[in-house]
Amino acid sequence: MAQHDENVVWHDHAVTQPEREQLHGHRGVVLWFTGLSGSGKSTVAGALEAALHAHGVSTYLLDGDNVRHGLCRDLGFSDADRKENIRRVGEVARLMVDAGLVVLTAFISPHRAERQMVRELVGEGRFFEVFVDTPLAICETRDPKGLYKKARAGELRNFTGIDAVYETPEKPEIHLDGEQLVTNLVNQLLDLMRRGDIIRS
């Protein structure tokens, strides 16, 4: 990992994080969706963003595929590249939280160490791990991109759940049953956010 140049320093701004949050009317936090490919992470995160938008909450959804189109387009899927992918996303999420946004992320992020790294970057009380727990067999039946089929055929290597490990969260802020209706899962998430004093309505 590259070292920081001693001439690169963090600049504090005239407008503070609490002032940005006051403008938005809510705290800046990250809801970090994790789970297998096909578990429903992106679907649930998108539905939650729509619900939050309807409540007047300022959000941004960072999606795995979208990030790899630009910010992380130079990265592959080796363990080292996956770790760097998550580190970059974590840094972007941290800046967005500083801007007072509710950031939703949808990444497999298979390793606990990387998820913990982002938790520490963002800061305790601002990182909510959302485990979308869907059985592998169900994920394979969904398989919208045909990735599991390719992985089973040996055409796609290092695929999480097939020939690469997924480390399930040990103490997520919320554990969702990915086989439930999306509307039920969104309601559970909204309740979590109310209890965490992120939103009030």
C-alpha cells in the first residue's frame, strides 16, 4: 500500500459535518449491505433508497457494478484487488458521510476484515452492517447474470460461494432473511434507522 506523502494534509472546511447534517435533517451514516451474489443486496438497497427519498432523506447508493465502471475499473477479482475495491468504496463512503448523506452500499464484501476496515474508517455509530442472508441454492436459482452457471462450469474462477469463501457477519446491526418480501425487509431497515435516531419519520 502506498504511503502518504508528508506534503498531503487533511483540510478542515468552514462548513462542518454537524452543519451539513442539520441542513439535511438527519445524520450521515453508511448502511453496508453484504451477502452472496444474488442474495438481493442491490434490490433491497434500491428499494430502501426509494423509501428514504420519499421521506425526504438525502441518500446515495454505491453499487458494486457501477463502481467498477469508473472508480475501480482498473481492479480485477483477486483477493488483493477485492480488498482495494472495498477500501476505495470505504473512503468514498466516508466522504459522503462527512457530507451528511445516508450512504447505501451493495457489495459482496466477502471478508470480515475488509468490512471491519470500513467500519473503522467511517466511525462507530455511523456504520450499520446489513447482512442479507439468502441460501446459496436460492441465489443460484436467481442468478440474473448467469455467474453461478459459469462458476460451476469452471469458466469463472474465484467466485464467492463456489470456489471462494464468504465469511458471514458475526454481529451485524441487522440480519435480514433474504427470502422474505422486499417490502418486509425495507420496513425492518426503516425501523432500525428510527431506533438508531437516523430518521424520525
